[in-house]
Amino acid sequence: MGTYYPLGSEKIKITNDEMNRIKKFDKVGMTLMGFKPKTYLKVYHNVKHSVFVYPDESRVQGSSQCMDALIAEMKRKDKIALVRV
């Protein structure tokens, strides 16, 4: 039994060492990488399920207002946020 990643109609074999290096590639968390026009996003960019981010007022005061302003401005400028999770 082995580990593989499906790519098209092929199965790409991944060793345990490679899998461990992939899992520890970077620090845990979310990093905002920048903003792009909405047309930049293609259907094939979605390789996993969507992740929704929501504000938490109990941990960060004003996060709801900040999130609302960010979303409104992205919609107004027709942009998307690129984020590494």
C-alpha cells in the first residue's frame, strides 16, 4: 500500500519522506499573498474544498467591521484575495 496524489488520469506516487516534508513545508496559519482581478481565478485552481474565513469579535475587537470593509472594497474593485492556508 502506498501514498499517491491523483493528477488527471494518473496516480503520482509519493514517498513517506516526501509526504512529511510537504506537511511541514511552512508555518501553520494563513498568509495574505495579495489581490488579483476576479477574472484571474479559473475553475481548475480549485483543487480542494472552499474554506470560509469569518471574524471572531471575542478574540479580535473590530474584526467584523474590518472584514466587512475588506469584502466591500474587494467587491467594488472586482478583486479576489490570494491566501496561503
